[in-house]
Amino acid sequence: MAPPMSAAGFLTALEAEGLTVVEVGDWQHHNRNHKGAWGPVNGVMIHHTVTRGSAATVRICRDGHADLPGPLCHGVITKDGRVHLVGYGRANHAGLGDDDVLRAVVAEKALPHDNEANTDGNSRFYGFECENLGDGDDPWPDVQLAAIEKAATAICRHHGWTERSVIGHLEWQPGKIDPKGFTMAWLRERVRDRLK
């Protein structure tokens, strides 16, 4: 458990990990903090967007849609490997998830199967939406996968967390399938190696 880093610290951590970062509007103050807590934070959650086209993807993740106001994450990782910062603070990305999973993330232990949606994840996780249709066929370019790895690593490095603090939406909330196209075990292994 840790207090969230400042918006400036978040930007610095991402850039220090070698990422190309695009600041979108007044991202530092765009959040849902009026709806609940932001922090303490416990981990990093990875999603896919089910969208095509970087500009449209960034716009949707920043502004949200009729059923879910934005921001829908903190950073959008597009297929070209850039990280677009669209919000900072509480964001509508994790929703309700399994308290047993949260306890495992806090303890940095192997995750149990998620079978409940009883705990607010929007207050506890940094979130990255990754541009992909999520159909299992849409490719994940190497530059995008490297950016996902670097973004997750940057946050873990700042907080002194291990790779076990990185989870997928599918590991948090029953019924979710994202990210689809690579496994979280594979990503955690890459984060672990990068943290050495």
C-alpha cells in the first residue's frame, strides 16, 4: 500500500523508463475524485480498449461515453508505443473486483481466481488502456508490448513493488477478458526481468 505519486512524479517515472509520453489537455487534474478516494494504491491494471484508431481511442479514454464518464484510465498505450496521459487521480477503469485478489496483490502473492465483485478497484490501481480490438486476432506490435512492460515497470519501480503488483482486468473482475492476446504471466515475467 502506498500513497499515489504526484502527477508530475508519474510523468517523470514513465519518462525515466524510456517511454514516449504525450500529455493530453489538463490530464493532471482530469479525474473522478469527487466520486471517491484515490489511494492508497496497490498495483497496476492492464486493459485492452476494444477500439481501432489511436486518435479515437485516446478521445474515448479521456472523455468516456454516455454510460461511463472519463477518464477511463491514466494512460492510453497506442499501437505505436506512445503513452497518452488522459487523467490522473480516480479513473473509471477497474470497477468492482475481488477482495481476495486485492489482498494477494497487497501481499505480492499468487493471485486467486476472481469470483466476486465486492471491492472498489478505481481507488487502488493505476490503469493503462491499450489500443487493441481484444478479439485475439488484432496484433500487438512489439513496440506496444514494450511500452506496456515499461509503463508497468515504471510504477513498480517507483513504489518498490515486484511484478506481482501488475494484474490484468480479467484477473480482477469476473467476466472480463482483457487484455486478450498476451498473458499476464508473460507480462509479469518481463516486468520482473526489467526490474533487476
